[in-house]
Amino acid sequence: MKKYGVNELRKMFLDFMESKGHLVMKSFSLVPQGDKSLLLINAGMAPLKPYFTGAEKPPRTRVTTCQKCIRTGDIENVGKTARHGTFFEMLGNFSFGDYFKKEAIHWSWEFLTEVVGLDANRLYPSIYLDDNEAFDIWNKEVGIPAERIFRFGKEDNFWEHGAGPCGPCSEIYYDRGEKYGCGKPGCTVGCDCDRYMEVWNNVFTQFENDGNGNYTTLKQKNIDTGMGLERLAVVVQDVDSIFDVDTICALRNLVCEIAHKEYEKNYADDVSIRLITDHIRSATFMISDGIMPTNEVAAMFSAV
Ligand SMILES: [Zn+2]
């Protein structure tokens, strides 16, 4: 498999989706527009909510983006682990009442196996518990044997973020090999360790959550997909973590140079190096989208 760079992978995805009739749109701002349920944009679909609900008409019923995202939920883990970060780019293809499960599943497989060239024998799809429609597409059409298709519950395979469109999903995991495994007897797809990495999530948006857990069926069925660009690069480049992929590694090395530190010499320094690398990315993109640090934050930084 060719070890494509982050910038190559981003272009390959957008070009592929364009060839499938999608309109390529620029990333939206990290600051949500007209959406009080979110502080920051945390997924590719977040700025597109009005198109999903039907409140606004999309420029085309098929859209693809590479969206800047910030997730602060895991901020305490950033630096301590190899895989957590607050800033990432999310690749996504979206259907607003246009194609549904069949096309979304086929295209995700085609992109990963034929365009990127991932080994099909290392890929494992998962589906929501009783989503037999998705199961049949994977099993009968794509040809994945039943024992390689995993069924997960609401926690893993039902996508929702606060109020708004939501639905069951089908993820694709990549087996990175034994060297990344935890070695426990039950280690398989869905294990918390770094062996089986989720690379793609196809969300079949069929419902709307009113924010109080009440679900209504959407007038139109939609597709919302998401794939972390940095995470895809980890798999393709076969490196340990997001801090080792080409573009982030360049930033990490500069942090080391300025701090006169060497990476992977001692754990405490590595935590700091990863933390600074991650926060520089987040802060740079937030500031460029008009989010200015307050005096309190400035005081915090100067105290460090
Ligand atoms: Zn494991």
C-alpha cells in the first residue's frame, strides 16, 4: 500500500466523491452559525443541519466536505495517549434525501479498498443491532462473510450529538495488526485498544432528536458520513499515532526544536510535546475563525 500524505488523502477523498456527483464545499467556520446547541463545530454534519432537517435547501442533494472540527470532551486525555486530540479534520459525504444506505456503503468500501488500497481482509464492517438492511448490503452485495460483520448497540452504532438529525450507523474498522493489540483473549473488533481502528462511519440519518430524547422520523432519509483524516493517515502510513503522521509530525518536530527536547526520550516530556502540538493546532484554527482568547486564558498561558 502506498503511504499517502495527509494532503494527498484529503484530495483523493474529495475527488472521489466529486466523481460520484457530489458538490465539493469548503470547510465551514468552527463557530456554529445559528445553532445554539453547540459551542464549536464538532463534526462534518454539524454546519449542514438545516439541510438535513429540510429547513434550508442545499446547493445540491449530494455534498462533500473536509470539515475543521474541535472536540473538547477528551481534553484531559490529550497528550497522555497517542490517539486523542482536540482538533481534527473530518472527511464526509452527505445525501439530503438523495441516495441512501446502498450507495453509501458501496462507495465507502470502494474508496478504502480501491482508491486508498487498504487490504480488504483487514477491514471489518459493523452495523446497528437490528439493521438487517445494512447487513444484507454488506453481506450479499459487497460480499463480506456474516462472521466478519459485527453488530453493536446504541452506544457504538447510533449517532447523535445533542438535538438534531440522528440515526443508526455502520462503521468500518481496520485491523492494524497484533503489534498494536492488547493481547487479551477477547481482543477483537470493538476492543478499546489500538489494534482495531474505526476509520469510517456511515450514518443513516432517519430521525430527529428534539433534545429531550424524543425521536421523530425525518421527512427525507439522509446520509451523513465521517472519517477522521488524521486517523486514516495513521492507518495508511502505519504509524503509532496522529502525532506521527506527516503534517502533524512536522509541527511536533518544530515544538521539540523550540523546546530543546527530543521526542520519545521520556514519557513526561512526550505528554507535554503532544499537548502543545495539539493545542497549537486547535488555537490556530480557532483564532483564524475569529475566536479570541480572553484575559483569563491569557493569564493562564503566561503562568505556565
Ligand atoms: Zn484489544
